[in-house]
Amino acid sequence: MLPMGVFLVFTWVGTTWPAAYAASYVVKTILTAVLLWVFWKRYTKIRWNHWGLGIVMGVLGLVQWVGMQKGLIRLWPGMFGGGGEARDLTQVFSSPVVDWSFIVFRWAGAALVVPVMEELFWRDYLWRTVAAPADFRLASVGEWERGIPLVAVSIAFSFVHGEFWLTAIGWGLMVGLLLAYTRSLGACVVMHGVTNFLLGAYVLYTRDWRFW
């Protein structure tokens, strides 16, 4: 829980004080990576079976994330973030070199660190806690339990995604079904990483900064 908590605290800092956005993102990514490394032996061992299916689902996840959110913005712009101006990351610093250094760091953090941290929390710890509230270790990875963890974790996942909350529920259901089918945290990490990497590529290509 600690890496997730640190990440959320610094996300709040960057949101509350926009001037601290870049610094808070760098700090939270580095701290999260360090905490994952320090406590790595305590986490569930990640199995990487079905990683190819994770790649396919990651691509579909990008289509779902961008397509669904754009549709929601068109239908209800006030509720889903269509009214505000997004932060242009090429204009954060006075130097283009520093701007693009941060963008590369931001992209790498989203594609490499966030997927491991979030899948260990959402699809391992919280999923198994819902399945076995007395002791999450009594539930196996991806244990179905009549679909209750799938729905509960997908809804909880949406709470940290702001105006993307409904889109996040849809994506959470997709990765949750992948977990239930494969029983592979590795496949979920791959899906998450591919979606985040492609989302970064989409943002940089279109300059649609709302998605970052």
C-alpha cells in the first residue's frame, strides 16, 4: 500500500499547486520505484504467462480509453473534462530541452513504474482483499468470487482518475477480465504498460494534453 499512497499524495500536491506539478511527478515516480524495489520480495511473485494477450488488450485499452473519453466529453463536457484547458508539457519550463526531458521522464514513469505499482495494488492486494476480507492471502490471484472483485475493484480504480472516472471503470473491467481469465498479474502489468505507452504516443502526436 505504501507505494500507492506515496504516489497519490504527490499527485494531490501536483494538482493542488500546479507550479509544483513537474517536480511532484519526478519525486513521486522516483520514490515509488524505490519503494517497489525495497519491498519487492514481500510482494506476490508476478507470473508473466499470457503476456502476448496483455499486449493485445493493451492496444484495445488505448482505443477504449481515448474513444470512450472523447465520446463522453462530447456528450457531457462539463462532467468529463471538456471545458478546461489542459497543461501543455512543452511549455512547463523556459528551456525546450528541459521540457522534453521531463516529457520523456513522464512517459517512462507512466509506462514502466505506474503499471507495476497499480497492478500490485488494485489487481493483487485489493482484488484478493475483496475476495477474502479476513486475509487477502487466502484468495488466489484472479480468484473470481462471482465477479464481486471485478466490479468492486473497477469502481475503486475509478476514484483516482478524476474526470476519467467512467472511462476508468470500463478499462478496469477489461483488465479485470484479463486477470480472471489468465490468473496472470504479469499480463495485467503488460496491458497497463502498453496502454499507458501508447497513450503517451497519442498525446505527443495529437497534442491532446487532456489525456495526460
